[in-house]
Amino acid sequence: MDDAIPSRQNDGATVDSFLRKFGPYRRFMVIAKICQVFLGVLFTKKGLFSADGRQQFRGKARRTAISFFPAYARKLQKKYGLTGGCTSCGASCNLMFQCPHWDTKTHLCGVYEDRPEVCRLFPITPIDISDRTIVRKDVGCGFTFKARS
């Protein structure tokens, strides 16, 4: 029998550790954890019951839909002239709720290599900076958009 594949006699922890070696499984687990937190905050004062929450929800829904088409997202970034880089302020990781993978002490993503496409592509359009500014008015974003002439 091949030792690389866990047998049925092994406990669930061995199977889980085996599956964690594969990117698609890890990405699925990351997204599942984020969705659980998102649904928990959606119908609260931070969520749909506030103007800022509704704006952030619309932005999340729009970015999520666009992130299914990465080439289109990159085309939009180019159209609007995306420049700059992330300053690790954490604002994009705290839109409506704090991402469970955001480490407030180190200001780093705990699943950076396996983060969802929507995180990889942020920001896509200038309105994303507005959404981010709701969370951190005190710190400017490292990204800017300069419309091409």
C-alpha cells in the first residue's frame, strides 16, 4: 500500500493533515472560516443595519463577484490606474468584521499564501479605497488610483 496516502484505519487528524498539503483544500477552509464570521456579523449594527455597513456589504459583494474573473479585475485596476502597495494597516482585512486570519500583533495575514482571490486583488476600483477608509480614517491607503488620460 502507498504510504503517501492515509489509510482508512488512520484517525481524522491524519487525513486532515494530509489534505492540508493541497492548496485547493486550504483555500476552501480559509473561505469557509471567513464566510462563517461574515454571516455572523451581517445582520448586526456593524452590518446591514448601518449606512457604513451597507456600503461595505455592497463593496464586498461587488469585489467577490469580480474576483471570480481575475483577468477582468486586473483590467479594471489598469483602467483606473492602480498604483502603490499595501502598507499592512489592516483596513481591508477589517471591512465589516475582522478577518479571522488577520494578526493584529504582527499586522500580517496568517494564510497569506492561501488567501482568497478577493484578498489578492484588493483594491479593484477607486470605490474600494472609500470602503477601506470607513475602517481606518486615521491612516491613508498605500494604494491609489490615477485615471489614465
